Amino acid sequence: MKRPNIIVIMTDDHAAHSMSCYGSKINTTPHLDRIANEGMRFDNCFCTNAICAPSRAVILTGKHSHVNGVRTLDDHFDSSQNTFVTELKKAGYSTAMIGKWHLGQEEKNWPRGFDYWTIFPGQGDYFDPVMNEMGENKVFEGYATDIVTDQSINWLKERENNQPFCLLCYHKAPHRPWQPDDKHKDMYKDVDIPIPTTFDDNYENRSEAAKRAKMRIVEDMNSNDLKIETPANILEVGNAIPTNNEGDYARKTNRLRIPMPDDLEGYTFTTRDGEEVKFDSLEELKNWKYQRYIKDYLRCVASVDDNVGRLLDYLKEEDLDQETIVIYTSDQGFFLGDHGWFDKRFMYEESLRMPLLVKYPEKIKEGLSTEQMVLNLDFAPTLLDFAGVAIPEDMQGKSFRRVLEEKEEEEFREDMYYRYWMHLAHHGVAAHYGIRTKKYKLIYYYGEALGTAGSIDDSTEPEWEFFDLVKDPCEMYNRYEDEAYSDVIKELKQRLIQLKDEAGDKDKL
């Protein structure tokens, strides 16, 4: 049996609800839609820890964060451990890693098992980025999304043609600070993007954890996010947050002061293009900030979509498309104004849910979709299964090949275990863990006792949230104290303990 080629295209912070194949109301993604139309779209793909580096380590290893060693942004990857790539390499595959690695910058953290690799140091820059090519730093002129695609196609052209290949094409976009290229910088210029129905969420019916989070578009974006000159009379400077390996700009708690209704006079912004913006009402200010954010985000997505099209076209031109598995995904979801937020981390749907599109014409029919629940934990064993390579015993995920081939007659997963460790480290998000089933979600914010990675001296009390996802898909009402759900919650708690134990998470919480 001929072994398939494998291409995994991954973006950073790309929410499924900003893809037209997932029903986006705010943009179109025709080239991503090609993958969905030629294969299978997963409507319930979730991550086990919604933050960049940990999710990437889970995808590579098929192991939970606490097992692969990357629980937080402070934890760098031990590259000596097995990954699906090292297993493919041992089985005779040509392998390459191009783009965002984000798993540490020291030699012990560099990609292993790859014939060729070139990666951004940390988060990388959008324009003229420095990249580490096989241990040597070089400046690549141009726009990051184009460069990653160029380098990927170049490697495909130069590879050994007699071997199957595995290429990881990992984009930095659309990660903060959302800098679009010249081709897309005026996209949506005269369009108002619809505001999410939950944009004005006041968290009245939810946890203190939701209320205290500092990722609100209206209150917590800074001048760098909004591409404005720093207004000295408006900006409130907070405490600096360490960059870790996260980025190409200082991550600070700087917040643009929100005026009172009678305090709008003199409240103006000057954009970096020199335009002066004034506001007549708070609603106008809120809408301006949302539009400023979401348009740049979607412009970055548009560039990704164009470049995915370039890569798909190359495969077709070289008669490689029929024998190549193409996966499109992101490391987690993202809040696009949902609940008034940007960023991720929470176990709420917009953050938890990952886009996942898979095409492989030789084995997967066109135009399929599935509601089967799969996890980023399952990617590694699935790819090894398709390649005919033995799945290492220490991988905790399981292959969903039968789902892709429409041979799975039972529920692939009935529930999942999630844990976020970075207690109050960034955006004031409390550490938490939980369980999600098809109908319900139970989250436990366990407080600062076991929080890690930059905990601050700010006391938090443990608290629970419970959501009925059928009746309340937007997760606006915490029903934990509702007697009508007491039996369900009791069962979920018991199952959560089991899932935690099965995952090998030994922390006593």
C-alpha cells in the first residue's frame, strides 16, 4: 500500500467562526472552504489546554500537557521525546517544519525528527521576520504568511521525490497584534462588521472568574492593538507582563481609559496613518474599537486563505493532491468580540473549539461533516494510523481514521478533559479544569492554591460553572446552583474525576 503524503497547515488563534465553511457571518474563506468541500469538516474538535505552546506540544506528542511537559508559556518543549514526526521519520518519511514552532528557542528545544526546519524565534514578526534556519538566524524579507508558504513550496520542490513526505506549514497569523499585509490592508474599509450578540455581556449570571478577566475589547486593548499613537491623557499604564516566548512586542496591562458619558470631549485617538478620530457617544467608541480589531484580524485571515490556495494549487499542478492528506487547523479558538472579549484561555466554546478540516481524496469522500468529538490529542495517532506506522504506547490520544472513512458507528468520544494552568498570569484568567460532553459543560476554577506560571498576589476562591449547551449554547447562564440539574452535575463530577485520572493528572484539586 502506498503511504500518503501529509501536510498539516496550522494557524495561531484562528477561530472556526471566522471561516465561511463553518458558517461565518463576518468573512469568507474560499480556499479553506476548498479543503472542507473536498474532505471532512469537524464541528466538534476541541483542545485540551487553550493556549499556543501547550496545544502545539499536545498535537506533536499525542499527550496531555502535564505529560509532555508544556503546561504553560513558561514551559519549553523537550524535543527528545517521541512525536508523530519522529515516528514518521523513522518509517522513511521526508520531513520539514516551517513557520511558528513556539516551543522554546534553545537548542534542546529545537525541532527534531525533521530533515529541514526554519522557524520563527518565539512569536516572530509579521514583516521581514528573523527565522532560525537549521540553527542559523536569517532575515527573510516580506510578509510572514507569504514567506512560510514560499518556504513550504520550495521545500516540496527540492525534496527527495521517492519518499513520502510530512510537511508542517505553521503560520503565525492571525495572532496579536494583527498586522495585515499591503494586499489586504484596505479590505473591509467601508464595511461595518456585525457585532456578536454577546458583545455586551456583563457576566451577571456567571463566575467571578469571567467578571475579573482582562480581555475586554472595550476596556483592555492598548494602543498597539488598535494601531493608534499613544494618547498620554488617556492611556493608563499598568504592570508589565513578561513576554516569555510569546512575542514580538511587550505584553503589558496597558488599558485605554474608558470615559464617562459626559467626558467624551477631548477623548480622541490619532491613528498611525495620521487620522484623528473623535467620538460622540460611548456606543460609537465601543463600535470603533471592535471594528478596528476585527478588521485587522480578518485581514490577516484573508492572507492565510490566499496562501492556503497557493499551496493547494501547487499540489494539484504537481499531481500530488490525490495522494496527500491535507489538514487545516489552529492551535485553539479565539474570542472575536464574543462575551466582549479577545484572546482565548477559557474553556468557553469560542476558545475551546478548534477548526479542523481534513482532505485525502484516496480515502475520504468529498463534502462531509461530522459532529463526532475529537481532540488535538488525537491528531498524532490519526496521522500515524494513515501512514501505517505503529502508534507509541505513551500516546494518550486515539486515531479517528474510522471517523474520516465513515466506518465509526459509535460515539468516538462522549466527553473530554480540559485544564488551563496559568493562574492569573495573562489577562487575569483563573486556572481551571473541566469536562465537556455533547450536552453539558462543567468547569472548576480551583483558585490560586495550585496556580502556576506567574501567579500574582490576588486572592481567588474556588468556584464552579455549569452550562446546558443545548438550551444555552452561548454560555450566558451558570446553572450550577439550579436544583433541576443537581443529578446531572453530580454525575459529571464523578466522570470528571475519572477523566482526570485517565489523563494521568495527579494534582489533588
